[in-house]
Amino acid sequence: MLSLSNISASYGGSRILRGVNLTVPKNSLVCLMGRNGVGKTTTLKTIVGLVGTDEGTVELDGQKLNGLKPDARSRAGLGYVPQGRDIFPHLTVWENLKISLVVHGSKDETQLERVLELFPILKEFLQRKGGVLSGGQQQQLAIARALLTNPKILILDEPTEGIQPNIIDLIGETLVKIKNEGKISILLVEQYLDFCLSVGDSFFIMDRGAVVAEGPISHLNDEVVRAHLTV
């Protein structure tokens, strides 16, 4: 469904990504892992069009996305939740959600009902400002808002960062539920190993801007972790 082929990218003349190849098949949850500063977030940004590529192609369902602006990539089927979530703190939960529908020209209220079923805590806080929510509630709002764009691929950057364990478990269960519905595949950058093991179907590990290991999540054993993930 989503494929990156030989992606290279630079910041200020310094090469950050070096020939990255990555695939997210249909009906799958893929974990992109690695130590800090190895290029994981940059990889996500090349997918959604926030960082340009020097070489390589990004394709979604056979459509080449290179050259398309971020809004066009979103309309093509990419839903993106960045690190830090980027909700509108001075708008209510309802307004945050409604903006997503309006921007994408959707009048389908069943989509809104669906995300409120997935994240029932949001239904209780519809009139509460986004900025006063806890970190876990903000993350649920950010994911719900991305789902309202009706994506083919949901892309998440560090969804467990700064979130209490019970909410991490809830988010994990919800992501698996979304994937199992068979309409959306998920690519997430994550450093929390146990979370990846509990939700992932497959993994890619990066080091120094390149993919150095990949496979089904069952192959993410102690040897691989020691070689590529431990500090």
C-alpha cells in the first residue's frame, strides 16, 4: 500500500536519510524503530511532504507522491499525527474535530460517531479546550482528528511519549482495532519496545539514516534489540 524506495534526504547540505526502503502492506501495523537521531521522524516527514527528497520515490496505492504538497498527500490518503500532537489548544475538542471534517470537505457525521466510539473519553470532553486535556487525552484527540480525514495510512510519531501506562494500553488496543477493521494501515515511529511487540505486525529499524534491520515482529528478539536499539 505505502512504499518508500531508495529515499535520500538532506538538511542544510548534510545527508540525513541514505537509501531508505520501507513498505506498509494493506491491513498491517508497521513499527519504525531506532535510537534517537537516526532519521525516523525525517522519514515520516518525507512521506507526508514536509521534507523534500534528494532521491527515491514515495508511492501510495501505486500513486507516486513525489512533488505533491502536504495537503495533496493528505487528500491522497495520508493521515499524520506528529510528535507533540499539534492540536489546537484554544479550541474545544468538538472544534478540533469539526475542523478536520470541514478542511476535508466531509459532511459524514457517521465518521465523527465512529471516532467517538473509538475514544469515548472525548465524548465527555467535547466542550473542553484542547489545551487543558491531559497528554493522553490530547493524543487520543490528535489520532481521532487524523482519522476524520479518512486516511488509507495513519502515520504516528511517538504516540506513547509522555503518556501514562493505562492510556498507552488503551491507545494500543484502539490502534489494533482500527487495523483489524481492514480499511486503514498504520505506520508508527516508536521507541517503547513492549508497545511495538504488543501491537506491531512487522518492524523496520534505522541507524544513521538507513534501514539496518526489518522483519515480522516475532523476529524482534534480544539479539536484534541489543545490536540496534539498546543505548
